[in-house]
Amino acid sequence: MEPLHYLLLSAALFAIGVFGAVSRRNIISVLMAIELMFNGANLNLVMADKLLHPAGSLGQVMALFSITIAACEAVVGLALVLAIYRKYDTVFVEKFNLLKG
Amino acid sequence: MMQVLFYFFAAIILVSALGVVLLKNVVHSALLLGLCLAMVAGLYGLLSADFLFAAQVLIYVGAIALLFLFVVLLCGRRAEFSEKPLNQAAPAGLLAALTALALLAGVIVQSKAALRLIMPGPSQAGASTIVSIGNAILGPFAVGMEIVGFILLTALVGAVLLTKRSDKTGDVKEE
């Protein structure tokens, strides 16, 4: 049954993204894993739109908004990475301890 | 044919996503991220979401994956590519990911019967979604689209402000 497989694939993509976001050391890879999670959610939205609302495309509009917000997030996140890299000269998250008590 | 294409895309998506989170070299991760996003675009094509297909290729593959490559170019070091890629929280991360996957997969498999009830017939082939998406974002979602435009502008200004060098030492602006 194919819709089920789409949903399972998006769940797997999300889980891979969770793993990467928690356990990568390089902050650029953490941002990449967050993009994977966004893609899992978008795939789920499009599939749910096809299942629940086959005549229109409102779920695709939601996925479009999600893609736009993901682009904003990636741009601001990478700008922060560049700023932090200039200050600390590293991209490893365990060195970023400015707020550590 | 659709089935074969779906499993082809799904296999490439899973393998390349695992490569993104497991490979040491960030350049390889960024390239595999581009491949994974392109294959997701292929799935959108299979679901006859043609506008999203174009948006995914233009925004994700064309802009975001390339942006990641540029940032790796700007702040990657060859010496750091050979260090271990995962931190000490990796087992906890694996546990969290497996728990999330088990929960989601459990719910999805449970809803199999309900899914079969609302299984749509094959959608009208060749009908473009661009008209309905355009009507939606200029009709009921017009406020949302304006807000998204404002967020894009904010992100643009924020990215310029954050990456601007304020003085010779290269520190970011403090105030």
C-alpha cells in the first residue's frame, strides 16, 4: 500500500534528521540534519494533502510555506555559523560554551 | 512503473540521508544532502505536485544545498574533516531517533485501515496544481503570504547584519 510507504519514508527521514541534529559535532552538519527533518515533514504534508484533500492543494500551500521558512532558517543559521566561526575559530558545537554556567 | 520509481527514490533518499548524518567529510555530507533533496523533489513529481517539485528544485537543491557548500568553503578545514563526526551524545541521539521512528511508524501502521477508507482514486493526470496554489495564496492564505514575505526580508537583513565585519579584527558587532 503506497501511501503508507510514503508516510513511513517521511517518518524515517525525520528520525534520521533527529539523530543527526542531536549527535553531530560539526554545526554545519547539524543544520543539514535539520533540513532533513524539514523535508520529512514536507513530504508528510504533501502525502496527507493527497489523501485528505484530493480535489485541491491546500496542504501543498502549507508545504510551500514550510519550504520558505526552512530557507529563512538555513540562511540565518548559516550566518550565525559564520559569525561564531570568526569569533571562536571552530565549527565544533562542544566549543561553543559562551552561555555555559 | 510508479511503484518502481517510488522505491528507487526512497532507497536513494534513505541512503543519502544516512550519509549526510554519518560521513566525516562535511563536503560529502553537503553533496549528499543535495542528492537527497533532489530525490524528494522526484517524489513530489510522483505525487503530481508539480509546483512543489519546481519549488523544491529551485529553493532546496539550487539555493540551500549550494549555500551549505559555500559555508563549508568558508569555514571548513581539512584537518577537521578527519576528526570523529559524532559527539558523546550519539547513543542518546540514536535512542531518541529510534523512539521517534517507532512512535511515528506505530501510529502510521495503526491508521492503515483508516487510510484505506480514504484512499483517493488516481488524481486527474495532467491537471496542474499551479492555479489552485495561486488562488489559495492570494485568497485565504494572503495574510500568511505577506507574513512569509516579511520573514524573508527579516532573514535577509539578519544574514547581512550577522556576517558583516564591523572592524579589522573581524569580530561581530557587539551591540
